[in-house]
Amino acid sequence: MNIETIECIAGAIIGVIVLVTIVNILTLPIQILFKLVVNALIGAAMLYAINWTGLMTLKITLINSLVAGIFGIPGVIGIVIYNYFLK
């Protein structure tokens, strides 16, 4: 094996490592965005369940859905308290 072949193989290995690193860096924001969308849908479902029971009428907005989805049940309780006492 001559030096040119070794340089070619080393260059290909480094190129693959750089490509894999770039793909991993770019997919991380997509995973975070996907998780945020799923949490917002779950939050909207929780708010809809409260509206369906007739206990209270809550607006299902993007902010309310995100708060309920990210914080879960404590977030829903916070939204209910906010709407009941502060509005």
C-alpha cells in the first residue's frame, strides 16, 4: 500500500465521521420540536377533557396546550387556577 491509498482511506474515514456528526447535530432540534408538538397535543387533550366534563370552560390555545403538555397535571391545575381566580 502506498501513501496515496492510505491518505484516501483516512480522508474517507474522516469524512464519514464529520458527516455522522453533522447529521446528529441537525436531528437534535427536530427531536426536540417533535417532543414539544406531542406534549402540546397531550396538553390540548387534557384541556379538552376538562371542558368536556363541564367543570369549567377553558380556551384551548397554543400557550395553554404547551403549559399543560410540558408541566402535565400541575400545569393544568395552574391554568385552571389562573382562569378561575385571576380572570
